[in-house]
Amino acid sequence: MGILGYTRWPVEASPVQLCLAGETAHAQPLLTTKSLQDGRKLLVRRISIEEAQPLNGCHALYAGRLPPGAWQRLMATWPVGQPLLTLSEVALDCAAGGTFCLDISAQGVSFELNLDSMARSGVRVNPRVLGLARRKEGA
């Protein structure tokens, strides 16, 4: 939730639409959240990779475990010119074009940032948040 609260889209959306894909182990708090820290409304919906255009209307994508090749198929449906922030519970998704990949352990939560994907995402994230991430150069 913190990353979303520090993200800005070229045209501010109200509500911010967060789409969930795959088997998400840590998404339960997202399903009950109605607004971001800054007061912007949040709409959370599950999508299926089987949909024709699953990312239409999504401002952010939170992905859990997906079947092999599903991340690439999902990214191939990303509408041209649509700003999209991606967050994944699977570290390998950063190597496959994800923006933020979470590392959730008993010690806490950290995240990896794919700088190439961030540059192509069309969104702006507060530089202080970016400074907290481990960086991975583009895939």
C-alpha cells in the first residue's frame, strides 16, 4: 500500500484501480482497504489472465504466483500508452519486466526495483521510495 500512496499517474485517477492476479499470498489487506494514505479512493479487483484484455482500466497490478509464462502473457496485454505500476510477490518477475518485486520474510518486507521497467511504466514514484529499493537493471 505504501508504494501506491507515493505513486502519481499522468492523469490522476479516482479511484485508483488496483488489479490482483494469480495466487496472492499477501493481498488480503489490500482487499479490505478503501483508500490510500493520501485520501485517494482505492478500488481493488481480481483479474484473470484468461480475459481478453485483463489490464484495461488497471492503474496498478499486484501479482502473486502465476503459471509458467503467464506473467509474459499478461504483460503482452498491457494497453499501449496506459500508465501501469506493477508489484509482484515473485522476485523473478522483476527480471521479466516487473517494476517492484517484494521480498517478504520473517525479518520484514523489502523490495527490488527494475529501473528499466520503472522508466517504461508511465508513472512517477516518490524518489525516497525508490531510494529504499534494491535496484535491478533492465531485463
